Amino acid sequence: MNMELMVQYITYGLMALGVLSFLVAVIVQVIKELPRLNKIPTSVVALVVSVVLCPLAVIIACQYYKIVIVWYYVFAAFLAAFVVYVIATGGWEKAAEIWSRTKYKKNK
């Protein structure tokens, strides 16, 4: 595999994470005030939406591109759902805060 193809796949993967995170955040904002869901913490609703949406997105993509669905595609989507959940619930801010606390500061 050459570097150009690998960078292209990484870009597609990051794009998919971003789109799925956006969809999870939007869906959670829409459904979190429904009568039965308003008693459940928002982070739990976001996790459930992410765990449902990610494998569903992989299955839909495989059907669209006529790719045979293999068990490890669905398993990888299930694992990626946790990454999507962290991103959708503000994980970038947490990571940036940790980075800003631990990064090297020059002495003046």
C-alpha cells in the first residue's frame, strides 16, 4: 500500500468520524427532551445513539457500495462508536484541556 492511498483512507476515516459525531450530537439534541428520555442522562442517550448509528452506517455504506458485510466490519463500527461518542460529547475540548495543562512551556 502506498502512502498516498493510506493518507486517503485516513482522511476518509476522519471524515466519517466527524460526520457521525455531528449526526449523533444533532440526534441527541432533538430527542433528549422526549417524554421518556428526559429522565435519562444525556450522555447515556448519546452513547446509545452512537452505538446504534455507527454499525447502521457501516451496514448502509456496505449495501450502497455493494461490499460484502463481514462480522469484523460491524465489530469495528461498534468500537468506533465509543470514539464517536467521546467526540460528540465534547471530547475534543477535554483533550485540548489536557494538552494545554501538560504541554511544555518555555521559561521567560
